[in-house]
Amino acid sequence: MLFLGEYEHTLDQKQRLAIPSELREVLDTKQHGEAFIVAPGANGQLWLWPEKTFAQLSHSLGGSLIGDPSVQDFERFVFSQAARVPLDSAGRIRIPDRLLQKFGLAGSIMILGVRDHLELTEPAAWKREQERLQPEAADIWRRARQTFAASQRPTV
């Protein structure tokens, strides 16, 4: 599964957000589940993961009964604010009001495909972020290549 693209959609009167068909097409309910998990993302935006992807990522953290305090902080921060949001028959999700308010989302929302998850942001904020990132594009690519190359080196 690979989420790509950017889409501007509007919350309807019942605060439902339509997930674009191009994004729904890459989902396999047996592999990814029938819902998304919505939670705060690392960049301060609201992120959506297919529920089974989120479960796999959370299981990779290991048990938290006697865990690292930084992992405990992460778990408390993310899991306490997360919500399961099923897709309805029209491909819409209903994001809890508390999360819409916390992340300043209302009316028009940008849905960004970011590889294994979706990000939700306000359109003007996305435009500002694009303007910030564009002049750094070459450096962003260079840093990503360096990070990838470092991850491929055998550890001794």
C-alpha cells in the first residue's frame, strides 16, 4: 500500500470527511482493516493510518508494562488521543470533534498521501509548508539519500 497525492475535501454538515477514491483503492480490507486510526502525528498534524498498519506499528513498540519512560510518554500522548474511525458505505470517516478542534480543522481540509499514512491539514497551512519546503528540495533529497544509505550499511 502506498498513499500518494494531495486532495482538498470539505467536511460535510455531519462533520464527515470523504476519503478520496484514489486513496481508498489502495486499501485491502483483509490486509489493512475496515477503518482508520486517527491520532496526532510527529509533525503536529492529524494522521490517519489503516487500522491494521497502526496495530502492527504499535506492536513493534513491544510491551509497556515495564517500559522505557520515553516510550511510555509517546504511548500516553498518541494512544490517549487516538480514535478508530470506520469508513462508511460512501467512503467517509467521522473524526471526533475533540480532534477537529484540537488540530484546528473545519470546513476545507487537505488530505495528503504520505506513503503509509494520510495527513490532515488546513489548506493555508499546507500552502505555507510547501513554500517553506520548495527552496530546500535539493537538500531534502540529499538528506534522505544519506539516511537511506546509512540504514543500508551493515552494523559491526
